[in-house]
Amino acid sequence: MNRKQIAVVTGAHSGLGKEFVKLLTEDGTISEIWAIARNKEKLDQLISEFGNRVRVFSLDLSDRTSFSVIEKLFLEERIHITYLINNAGFAKFCSYDDITVDESLNMIDLNVSAVVALGLICIPYMKKGSHIINIASQASFFPLPYQNIYSSTKAFVSNYTRALNVELKNKGITAIAVCPGWMKTGLFDRGTIGADRATNNFSGMVTPDVVAAKALSDAKKGKDISIYGLPVKLTWLFSKVTPPKLMMRIWLMQQGIKP
């Protein structure tokens, strides 16, 4: 019996995750897209919109028991994983003391621990030509005051993914860190909490469809990083040669925040 070729997409119910689901439904080599997110109602809408090749799983990836559920599903079915797209994550635009300890740790669990856990769970079901696509951010390029946890988690995702890509070369599996700038997604609704000192300048915003399309294209080319748009590429290059203290100072000026 042949194994099903599946794609696993987290944070799949909206925004960038939904764009990945849409693009993957156009790939005739994939039998099923496993869409994972917390909101069951929005997940069910994916089936209505994209068809029965989409299977939905309502799970909270900040809860580590979710990984046992996913492992059990993998064991029950004959699958190969063609794509793992770790898109689930969230941000809070505020000072360190505007959110609780639980909220801070939850951000780390979802943005970091879930990425690592799902990679480790999925790699045994991958084969030559499979891809891990981990969503990092332009925020990974340098420390960001008033996004200190978010930027740090995305720096981890970027470094982890690019190092993992080297380790997986002998298996023919690629891992790519996607580093978008500002995108028109629900991240802002959840991240903006009305803090006195917070990110407020979201210039150069793009739609998630172009980021998803470039990410898939770059993954197929075997790249270990995907950066959409000239402004983000210039920021990346600038961060390579500019001291972090100066980068943070420029960032604060852009946001209209006094040090």
C-alpha cells in the first residue's frame, strides 16, 4: 500500500498559513493537507473553501500534550510528509512588564518549542525532497526593544532552521527560514494591546500571498532563507554590518519611542 503524501501546516486557519494551504491544494502530488490551529470554526472553513483534501485538527501547540496527539495520528496512518510548515506563532507589541509571566512563556512555547517539537516529530516521516518551512521574521535580524521576546524567538527560529538544514543534507531534506517584514494578517490584532510604549510604525506592509509563494519557490530551490521584498533584504544586509546598539537606536527612532 502506497503512503499518502501529506503537508502539515500550523497556524493554518488564516493569514500566511491559509495562503500556504491554498497554494498546496494546487500541488497535485500532495494527497492531503493537514491544517492545524486552535480555532475549529475557522479551520472548518478551509474545507469549505479548498475541498476535502484538507484535514483539520484543532490543537493548541503551546500545550505540549498536542504533540503526543500528532505523533499518534502519524503512527495510525501510512504517510510521507512532503512539507512541514511551522507558521503558528504570536507577538505582543509592548514593554516587558505589560504582559504576564504566563503570556511571555506562552509566546516562547508557541514560537520556539512547537517549532522544534514538530520538526523532531515529522523528520522520521520525511524523505529525500521533503521540506521544512519555518516562519521566522524580519524581527530576527536584530534585537527589538518593545518586542524583546518576539524578536528573540524569531532569531532562534532563523538560526535553528539554517543549522538544521545543514544537518539534514545527507537525507535530502531541506529546512528554510522565512523572514517576512510586516504582513496584513491577524498578528497585529492580537499583538496590539494598547501599551504606552509599543511598535506602531508598520511601514512597507505586504499581503501574505506573495510571501507564501516566494517561500515555496525558495524551498524548492534548496535555499535556507527566504526574504521577500527589497526593503526587507536591505534591512537584512544592513544588520550584517551595523552594530546591534545602532540598529536598536534606529528602530526606536522609526517607532517614535524615546530610549
